[in-house]
Amino acid sequence: MPVLSEVLTALDALWPPERAEGWDAVGTVCGDPDAEVRRVLFAVDPVQEIVDEAVQLGADLLVTHHPLYLRGTTTVAASTFKGKVVHTLIKHDIALHVAHTNADTADPGVSDALAGALDLRILGPLVPDPSDPEGRRGLGRICELPHPMTLAEFASYAAARLPATAQGIRAAGDPEREIRTVAVSGGSGDSLFDDVRAAGADAFLTADLRHHPASEATQHTGASPLALLDAAHWATEWPWCEQAAAQLDAVSDRHGWGLRTHVSRTVTDPWTAHAASTPVFTPTHTTGAPR
């Protein structure tokens, strides 16, 4: 069995911490470097439900995409919910390691996994990493659909292939517009509209789209307006967990470690219910005087 320090070296080779954004908090949060590692659990969020799952599984290492302490802290008291996470991990000898923006831009990275879940053909990164001479790393991916679809069809297609959440998939644009190329970016992506337009994609599938940026993106002047698909943040990043587990499996096989990797299927998206609108009148998207 490998010790934690050996597994962490392998994880840092897959997702080098120096490639994380300067504001990010990646790497190892807790864990004994000399402790043996037999089971590894992958998940999106380091929340108590996931930590309890790791305890029940008998995991020695929990790897999450999102950091536990993104902005730092002055306490790990168990009276705080994040402190309780730390106490539970240490009490049960479970290490926690984070791969966040260094996994977003990796090759393969979070958006590769998202494109794979949607069965899209990847053409290249949306925002290439200038330090990659092969042009494969970077943020987001430009992709082709398996076949042309209308925006409404593609929204249903994506909803059927991504993990189910209360939100589902929201779409902005003409439902009958034909979609052939799409940019995808796991997690929050409304800072990338200019890059998507420059790439010439018909649509952009990402998460956490806000009203004003989305409205401006659909109204932007150009040959054809950009169609948007807004999925749940968790749903766009969960496919990475399966991809990451397979990558560690390959490392384990090469070294003869015999690690057992697991992917959490616990839905940690914060939204738990959705109620469809039932207005007393049906608004239109045309301009006119109120009635």
C-alpha cells in the first residue's frame, strides 16, 4: 500500500498546484504523510454529508474539487460547520486534498469531463493556456454536437445526460435555433462570454449565469446572438470526479498500489426543490404597452 505522501505526489502530477489561480486554495488540507492509503473517495464538495460518506466507506483520502477554506480561517472549532468537517476527518484518519482551478485547466480537465458526459467532440480549449506548447490545456472547451439540434432539443439532451438537480437546464435564446457548435465550461462561466463569441460557438453551456451578464450576452450585436444553457454548478463539475478517479486508477495500476477508488453520488447541489411558474397571465418577449 502507498503512503499518503506518495499518492499526493501523483495527484500533484495530475493537477499541478502551481497552475491554480492565485486566489485559489488547492492542495492538502489535512492528513498524515506517512499514513497508508487504501481507499480514496472523490466528490465535488467537502461538506459534512460527503465526509460522513467517507467515514462509512472507510476511506483514507477524500479528494474534492471545491476547497474547504477558500478565504482562510482563524478557527477549526467543531462548533463551526467547516471545523466539524476537519474534526471528523482527523478523528477518522482521513486526509483531504483539493484540486480546483488547477483541475479546471488540466488536460484532461473539468470541461473535458463535462464534454464527455454530453458526448461532444472536443475541438480545443476555449481559453488556451499560453504555457502549453501543445495547445491542449486551458479553461473551457469548444465542441461539436453529435448532430445538429435545436436549442430546445439540446437543452433536453443535456438535462438527460448530466446528473439530475432541482434546477435542471435553463436556456436563453430562440428555442428553434439550430446548434452545431457549443462552448462548455464547468462551474461559473459568465466571465467567458467574450471568449465564446470570439470562438464563434453557437451556444454556451455553463453554470451560475446571472441576469445582467446573461441578458447582455443574448442582446450582444453580431451575426447571430449567442444561445445560453445554464446548468447547476454541481452538475457541470461532477463528471470530473469519475474522470479523476479513473486517472488515479491508472496511476495505481502502474505502481501496483491496488488502490480502491470511489466516486460519491451524493447530490451536494444546494438547491433541493423546483416549482414551475404558474402566472395568472403569460408574459411575452415582445415590447408593448401593458394591458
